[in-house]
Amino acid sequence: MTATTLAIGQPTDRVDGRHKVTGGAHYSADVLLVGMTYAVMVGARVPSGRITHIDTDEAMQAGGVLAVLTHENLPGAAAQPPLIPSLAGMPAPGQTFFPLQDEVVHYTGQPVALVVADSLERAQHAAALIRVSYQEMPAVTTLDQGRDDAYEPEAIFAGFVPGRTERGDVEAGLAEADVLVDATYSFAANNHNPIEPSATTAAWDGDQLTLYDATQGVTATQLTVAALLGLTPSKVRVISHYVGGSFGCKAMIWAHPALAALAARHVGRPVKLSLTREQMFTSVGHREEQEQRVTLGADKKGRLLALRHHKLSPTSHFDDWAEPSLGVASQIYACPNYEGVYRLIRANTMTPTFMRAPGEASGMFALESTMDDLAHELGIDPIELRLRNYTDTDPTTGNPWSSTGLRVCYERGAERFGWHRRDPEPRSHRDGNWLIGYGMATAGYPVYGPNNPQRARARLYSDGTAVVQAATPDFGTGVATVMTQVAADALGLPFERCRFEGGDTTLPTIAAAVGSSGAGMISAAVHTAATNLRDQLIAQATADSQSPLHGADPGTVTVRDGRMMLRDAPETGESYGDLLHRNFLPDVEAAGSWSPSAESTRYGMTTFGAQFAEVAVDPDLGLARVRRMVGAFAPGRVLNPKTARSQLMGGMLWGLGQALLEANYMDPRRGRWVASSLGDYLVPVNADAPEVDIELIDVEDAFVNPLGVKGVGEVGQVGAAAAIANAIHHATGRRIRKLPITIEDLL
């Protein structure tokens, strides 16, 4: 029983495009309900201390104000669920701290009051009238302030990643090495800035709560809010049809959805709580400030003998969180001796969180910059050095990769970039006064998959159209388009006769689409549901005495354009509609469930790629301009090359921002972010965007999921900043060991 593949692999336009460009797409903050009220959060203005007094009298007397909620009158949280990544399919709070429970202040921006009024403007005005007095206490907000008190945690990343990982004997490997490179890298903190700030609209109907939430996972919001409010999940419905970007800040569930629900219950009316741009810097996590030290030992031919990789970063007072920067960096090359260690500092900050390419974007920058230094010291071409350390197995386990394609990525990326024209000598290429540099780096990102079943449902109507459903929202990745393609091929229907519905917890459960897992796990569930429905219909036809297919072996039947037919005699068959009409069936449906197989644990699973960059540096002004970027990636089966390229291009351009622009710093005196708006926090704009060339390397992977999909959301950023930094080193002869690289660094 098969269907002809026609839609998968086609560069299909996004089905949501027209809605978005015409204003038909409604986001969480666009929802208008009868009796709507508006909530505004008030954040702490000190990084550490206690609230001694909150004066809310003037705010309560302001026009239109319905409530002012503080720790003195807000109901306590029923339970604070543990910190578990949202991909696990469980409650996923952004941090194990819920505000407005007591008078203690842990970080600047921590919510200390919530004002509810009958208009947004009135709520904002009343919020400005609240006066909070504090007893301030000493604070730690930067690495330098807390360095002496750093500790090595048993585990990070909600306990999923060990604080220390070792293989072989790193000291012996370094002692044996002919060449050592020891370098320390510093990274400024980064903040999420999707076009749509986080927002939640909450409404109660008796004891039933409905939340319209900007989230990467409606189930994660449902389970987290249910736990915080002491509700059964069946009493919480979460809807999220359109999400205006996330990049990680909407992967975990922060305080505002539960606060909106509590406020709505308090005033007895729907409440909309939208974060301001400034609050996005203090309320939804961030990529933490960090320092990484990499020590490489190699023989004279450049073969790695030892790698030591240590990371230091601040975390909150309540969670051992660090992005897992040492993961792919420990696996990407053959190296018998390894030591990776995380060290943390308890700081007056909220818990950091996922940010695009979490961990690998920073860890691979440090490793790939150091690899380039090693290549320069040994006089080996950077690509050749990486090929000499290429591995067909995961060095951490010894398991073979489920698929690679990395060698081809190096080859095709170098060819498209014109790497052969590169003179290895720094400062050897010029264009007028501009120094021209060429750099490259390896990209890699782990293939994550949930352990719990992922579900979808497919329904076919007698008119020959189909709807496939799963709870996942589309937060800009094009999932509705791609899953329509998957369903169309599984059912053997034209693309235009299928529709995908998602973004609602009343639909079959899907874990939050984080860590590039969405395409793989959602397509697996959708493919399974649609395939089950197709096989059900074929079985019904072959058992129907009035069907031309009666008595046929179902395995010999194929489907194309909604018509079931014998593979070797296509003139014999009938349409889905014929079968359903004859049997008085207005529709039929089937469910599908998918979990990773036990066999998949016997393989290392990573998406590989290679990044190349051409950079021009003005030595007099310190300006760096990225002129070209080339990326070659092997993400398994590509469901839609148009949306995949868009995702990869976005990641590469974010890598440019990480390399040259994006930074935030704490004022150590007040514990406040220096940048708190897009006027202060620099991101690439169209004028910064160079020519970006992307090649998709086709590799078959029979182990990751039914369709062999690895995902592309993160890997496009990994290696991009390193390729740019390596190009700057080639252009100028100077190695900059920090991100971002600024004009001051190059003067």
C-alpha cells in the first residue's frame, strides 16, 4: 500500500502567507473578547533586596482600574513544577520561581505588581502611579563579580546534561601533543527580539480556562498553567494559531500566562497581558554572558590528541541552567581525550533559557576559532585540518552516525564559495583600502526527539478533501505548509485538497517544537496518521464486493490524485469519494502516533554543515562588512526546500548579528540591562545582509524518524559567527576572541 510522492520536496509557497500580508492573521494580542480588560506588569527596579512597602492607593483610585495585584493579595501558586525542557512534553516553566509570592526581589524586572484596567492606556497610567520601597541588598550580576564563587554543578539544562564529561586522559593527551593552542573567549549576553512580543489573553467560563498564548507549544502552556493554578489540564485550553517569531523565548513558559489567568479570575472578566519590548529583556530569559576556554593538543599533522573545553556563566539563584555549549563541540571531531566542564555563578538574574542554536552557537564559535588557530600554526588549510579529524562515529559513544554528509558539505561549500582562490597568508587580499578575508567553520546541531508519543489525526471527506490535525502552533517556520505536503503525499492527494490545522490543545498532542525537532517529530505523527487512514481506506475497498479492487492484495494498491488503483494495472481502481459515497460515509478518520524507536539509540544523530564567509575590513575605521556567506548543510530529507532555505538563511544572518552586533551588558551598580529596546540592542537589518548562498546536501537517514528528517532551524546559525571571525583573522592577522567583534576591537 503506497502513495505517489508529489508534494514532499517541492518548494511550495506558504499557505499562511496571504493571511499575514493582508492582515488576516490574528495573534494572541489581537484577540478581542467581550468585556476585555488589560493588565500591565510592574517590575522591580533593584536587582536584590526586599519590598518594604507598596503604595497602590493612587493607582487604585485611577480611572478604569479594576485591580492592583501584589504579593499581598495575589493567590499563591498551587505548585511550582520542576524545570524540564518543553520538548519533554511535560509542564515547562521557564524557571522554578513564580513571582508575586513574597517580598523578596531576586532580579531587576521581576514582577512586583500587576495592574488591571478597562483599557491598556489606563492600566499603563495606573502602573506608573505605584510606588515601591525596597531594602536593597548586595547583588551579583556579572561574571567578574561572581567569578571567585563559581561552582561546578552536578548537572545543567534541567538535569539533562552532566556538569562534567570526560573520555580518555586529557592531561596525557596534552602532554603527548606536539602543538598546543590555549585560548579564552568571552561572549556578551544576547536577548530575544521576535517581532511579536510575548502575550497572553485569558478568559474563564466557570471553571474552564481558555488562554490565547504566544507559545512554541500549546501543551507546554496548558500543563504549566494547570500545575501553577492547581487545575486538571482538561480544564485549560490553549489556542495559538499565529506566533510572530520566538527563537527560544516562547519555548519555555514564563510567568505571564499564569498571571493573566489569575488576574482574569480575580476581576471576573477576560484579561490581556502583553509584554512591552523593555519587558522582553527581563521576563522571558536570555542567552547568558559566558566565558569559554579551549585547549587543543595535536600532533604535527594536525590530528587532535586532546581537547579541554571549560565554560563559566551566571545562572539564577534558583536553577542550575547553562546552555549546553560543550555538546556538539565534543563530538564533531575524532579526539580520544576530552574534558568538558561547566561552572556556574549564582547571580541576580532570571534563569537563562534557549536561544537559537542554544549552546552550539557559542561552543562551536570557541572550538572553530581555536581550530583555525591550529591550522594557521601548522600551516594546514583549515578545511584539510578538519578532514584530518573527521569521524564516522560519535566520539562520546562510539556509535556510528545515523547519517553525515559532512565531507560533501565541505566539498560543495568550498566549491560554491571559491575557497581555492584563498591565499592562506593573512592580509594578502585587498580591494582598494579594504582588507579581504575568507573564513570557514564546521556546523553541527544534535537531532533531538521526544521520548513520549507524538500524535496526529487525519480525516478524509467524501468530496475528496482532507484535514490533518496536531496541536503544534506555527511560529514562523512554515509548519502548516510542510505538514500539508506530508499529508498530501501520505494520502495520495493533491496538495490543494489537503489542509493542516494546529495550535489548539483540543487537537492531538504534540510536544513543543524546539531544538529543530519540529519538522521531524510532527511529520512523523502526521505521516503515520495519514498513512493509517490511507491503509484503512484501501483495506475497506479491497473488502467491498462492489469495488473494482475487491479481493486485491492491499499491498498491490497505490494511490494517486485521490484514486486507489492496482500498481500493475492502474486502469483498475476507484476514487476515495466513490468508496465513501457508495457506503454512505460522509467522512472517515484515523489517528497516528510516533515515538523514536529503540534502534535509534544505537546511532549518533547530528545535522552537519559547513559555513563560509567573505569579510571586508577597513583598517582605518575598524569597520567589518560581511560580503558573502555560503552554507552547505545535510539535514536529511528536505520536506520543502523553500522553507528550509528560509530557515537556514535566517540562522546564518543571525550568526552575522551574533558575530558583529548583538550584545547586552549588565550595569554592575544597578543590575539592569544597558540595552532594553531595539534602539539600543543591535540586530542585522537589510543593509547588513550580504549575499547568502545555501546548498542542501541530500542524505538518507533511516533512523531518525519515518521520513528521515533532521531539521534546519538551529544549524544555520552554528558556525556562522566562527566563519566570520576566521575571515576577520585572515583579513587582518588579528584574532578577536570575543563576541560581538566591534569597531573598537578592530581599531
